Amino acid sequence: MRHVARRPAIEHTKPLTEPVLLILMSLAAQPRHGYALIKDIEALSRHRVRLSTGTLYGALRRLLDEGWIERFEQEDTSRDKQAYRLTSEGRRQLELELDRFRELSRAGFARLRLGEA
Amino acid sequence: MGAVFRVLLYLYPQRHRELLGAEMQAVFEEGAREHRLLGPFQYLRFVLLELGGLVLHAAIAQFAHATHRGYLENQVRGTSAPPQDLPDDVIEAQNRVAVSVNQLLFAISHHQFNQARFYKNEERKARENLRQMREKYGIGDPRPLP
């Protein structure tokens, strides 16, 4: 009988870049168009990050490639003001990344406490 | 300055420019309007960052275009019509199917069967969406999708 080694259920995700993470976070609440994304990300990052148009659309294109976001037809938007929303896969990837951050931050605080003791 | 931005958009691959160029131009102009009110220094800083970012990301997009067939290049096998002949909705729907299939195959090949079930479901929804899009535009299905 052939034995197949059980593999741990590790997700095959790479850490997301900051612009991608912020875009996913912004779209998690509601669909937004390009400029609204820039403004929301600025607020979300407490004015630390302001994406340029090139950075924003480079990231949006990669997210469209991956199927993590989709273009969304809104009645009041024209072709030059297209809205984007998260797909179920995009939401799942965001949750995975936030879980990773939670684990990392837990480990970081534990190390800090060790250093203080 | 909008004209300079429009010219620099030509550094992007044609497909990227066709689909996202108008949006990018609109976003730049909205930002320029806002920064013009903040004074000449802020406006100049904004313009330099925007134009520099545009050139950099155009180079990245050209590299990606040369090495990778993604969303905008219509990666679905079995599509006889070239991407520019199809409505954007259909191209998007086709690529959603391709992405789901790739993810499904990846999950199966890595023994991640829970994820495979998830992607199978996503693939089913993506195919149904593609069928509806083709029906909407009266496009036949020339060859079966993978």
C-alpha cells in the first residue's frame, strides 16, 4: 500500500505589499472608485500613505489579475469613474493576511515582555 | 499638466491604457484640483510624485506585460476571438474562470482539498457568470473552456 504523507494545511500566500493591503482593507467596507480609494487609504493610514495614481492602478491591476477584486458597475459612474469591490477570494486573502499580522504582533509583544522581565 | 499625464500614459501597454487610462487620467485630475488649492509648493510636489510614479509603474507594467499574461491579456485557453474584439465584461468573466481553474489546480496539486472545494465552487460561479455574459452579448462559445 502506498503511503501519502499528510501535508499541513498551510496557505500558499505571500505577504501582501502595503498598497495592496490598504486597498483590500479599504474595499472591505464598501465598493469605491479610484480617487475615493486614495482618500480613504490616506485616512486609514492616518495621512502616512498617499498612493500615487501609478501605484494605485498598478496594485489594482495585480488584484484584478488575481481575481481578488472586480470592477463593479454603478449606475452613477461613467467609464472614467469605475468602482471596485472585493471578491470572496479577496476577502479571504485579506482575512489570512490580518491573521498573519495578529500572530506576528502577538509574537512581537511576547518578545518585548521577555526583554522587560 | 493633464496633457503631460495623458502623454505619459502611452508608456503603458496598450491594453492597460485602453482599460484603465481614462480612469487614471480622471483620478490624476481630481488630485491636481485638490492640490492646486493647497499652494504652489504642494501642487509641484504632487505633480512630481505623480509623474515620477507614473513612469516607474509604466516600466513595471511593461515588464509584467512582457513576462506574464494576466487579467488584461485574457489568459483563458480556448478563446478564438482576440481580447480586443470582446466586451470588457466578457474578458473579465473569462479571466475569473481561468483564475479559479488555476487556483483549483494549485490546491489539488498541493493536497489542499478544503481549498479545492472552495475553488471548485468559485469556478462554478465564474462559469455561470461567463455564460450569462456571453448570452448578454450574444457571443457563442467557440471552444470548451478548460
